[in-house]
Amino acid sequence: MPVPWDLPAPEAGPVVRPNAAGLGRSELGLLLTSLGESAWRGGQILSGLLRQRWTRWEQFSNLSKPLRARLESEVDLIWPVIVQSQPSADGSTKHVFDLRDGRQIEGVHMPYEDRVTLCLSSQVGCAMGCTFCATGQMGIIRNLSAAEIVGQVVSMLEHHAHPQDRPVNLVFMGMGEPLHNFAHLMAAFETLTDAEGMAIPPRRITVSTSGLVSGIDLLGTFARRPRLALSLNGTTDEDRSRIMPVNRVWNLEALAQALGRFPLQSGERITIEYVLLKGVTDRQEDGRRLAAFARRFPAKVNLIPFNPHEGSGFEPPEEARIGALCRLLSDAGLPVSVRRSRGQDVAGACGQLVRGGQSRHPKSH
Ligand code: SAH
Ligand code: SF4
């Protein structure tokens, strides 16, 4: 039986004018060549866009005046626009971005002492249909373009007047399954890590997947790639298949094997994310099976107490359960952390990123 993620997700509509925002260095080079300029100037534009965060051609003081005028008349410079920002008591801010087709996505800015972590969306909606996840309930609407992924970073950093030298971590833990939007994800990764642009080190970028084995294997073939996190969330095939339909295609054994053959750099670990659902995934036996799963390859475990949302039918775990599981896992020799969800009071914590009023089938069939 075909499953939704066997099919490519729909793409953004056709582009009428080129948009330089979000293009990689080589694409910018091609664009410049088509204007009769040298391709190497692509690096200058990338630097202006991502390092200086210039948003108007007239600001590009590293380009000649005639070239700026030419770009002004022929090339757009459009990032996704932040239309709403909700600060939370813990210092994080949930941002709503408006895309050019009226769709909306969300991203979260989380400042820490030594860095800023940005939680990014990769798709509008999600095809994976996990039952505990608000985004999963929307279904898939479309992929984000590379520009829309990179744009979340630029717009959030600009909004918060981020200083150039402060490290930035990126986590693809917002809306969507990043490995279901593989090509645009990797194009965005190339742009964000480019030395002439923001130069974010690849190890500061983490892609979280629900367990698309085909995507994990493909990611493993790239020498330069983001780090990998797997959302496990279930420790028997029966339990996991019930809450994560992808498990009916690639079960726990297939997943463990894929993670076991994923080529890691020295010291690198795969993050196992594990959402604690009261009475469903937070039992002591779950902890034991989770430990056994995570010991099959270099891993660290991140326990995520469920963030409740309207109509999910699940509840967050009790504090005592979180503590007990945390101890069990560290006694088993695994590095373990508990993700105290940030932004919970503004519905910006993971798994709560859903935009109201969007449906998979705008016109019902
Ligand atoms: N689609 C990818 C990345 C986005 S979801 C994935 O599933 O990994 C990011 C994380 O949020 C995943 O670990 C997911 O299991 C978790 N999550 C989803 N809904 C949640 C909720 N309501 N409460 C807590 N975590 C949730
Ligand atoms: Fe999609 Fe991740 Fe939500 Fe599952 S948990 S529906 S894969 S966003």
C-alpha cells in the first residue's frame, strides 16, 4: 500500500522573477553569469545576504553601482517575513513566518548563555502522521524551498540583532520531516555552512527524523552533512507503529541497523529523542528497551516530556517517571538529558508547531 511519504511533497509555486535570497554560492554565480557578470561575485552577494544580512540591493556596498541598479531591476531579494513574534517567559520567542503563497510556518529562537539555538521548519505540515504531534495532524501541504529554510535563520537573527560572533545552533525540529524534503534541506545546509556566508559549522546543525531509513542512508553518503537525531518514541514495534505510522514501513530493527551503519565521525553520537507520553511510553520496561536500542551505536538520549495540545488524547508524564527513566538510562551508561521544553506558554515547544486555518485539502474533494 502506498504511504504518503513515498510520494514527493508538493513544491512551492513557479518563480516569476529570480530571488537571490536563499540561493547558494554557485546558484548566485550562475545568476550573475546570466547578467554578464563574473560568477565569483556570487560569494560577495552571499556574504552581503547572510553575513551582513542586507535586505536591499542598494546596501550592497561591495558591488558596483551599475550592478546594484541592474540587480534592483531584475532580481528580487525576498525573505520569509516574520508576521508575529511571541516571546515566552523563559526567553525564547516563537516566530510566525508568512510565505509568499499565504502559507505560514513557525520557528523558535532560543538564547542560551554561550549560543543561540534556532528551531526550524522544513515543510508546511507533515506527511508522517504521528498521532501525538500537532503538525502531523495537518497532513502535508508542501515542502519549503531552500530559500524558505535559510530565510528563517536570517530573519530570526536579524529580528534579534544577533551579533556576528555568537555561535548559532540549528535544529530541524519544527514543522515537517526534514528527510522528506531532502534536496532542499541539503541545499539550505550548503548555503548556511558556506564559508563566505554565515559559515555555521556542520556539527552545529542537527536534523531530526522520525525514522525514514531511505533518507538516513542517503544522508550517510554525504561527507559534509548535519548531525542526526532520531525520534524513537516507542520501544516495541506494536507501540511505535501505533503512534508513528512510519514504523509500519521501517520497524525498530530496520532502524537500528540503519543507525548502526550510519558513518559517524570520531566522538559523534546520534541523538535519540524520546517523547514521554504518560502511561504509553514512560514505563520502566520502555526505559530498559530504550537503553538496549540506544546501546547498539554511539548515542545520547534526550527525553522530551510531552507538550500537551488540544485534542491530542495524550498526557505529559509525572515528574517522578521522568526522574526514574533518566536514572535508568544513565545507569545503563548512556548520556541522557531532559528537554525542558522552551516556549511552552506560547505553544512554541516542539510538536506544538501548527498553524491554525490550514488544511491539507483547501477545497474538499
Ligand atoms: N519530523 C521530525 C522533526 C520535527 S518533530 C521528527 O519527528 O523527528 C521534532 C521532535 O518533536 C520529535 O522528536 C518529535 O517526536 C517531538 N514531538 C512532536 N510532538 C510533540 C509533542 N506534542 N510533545 C513533545 N514532543 C513532540
Ligand atoms: Fe512529522 Fe515529526 Fe510530527 Fe511525526 S513528530 S508528524 S515526523 S513533525
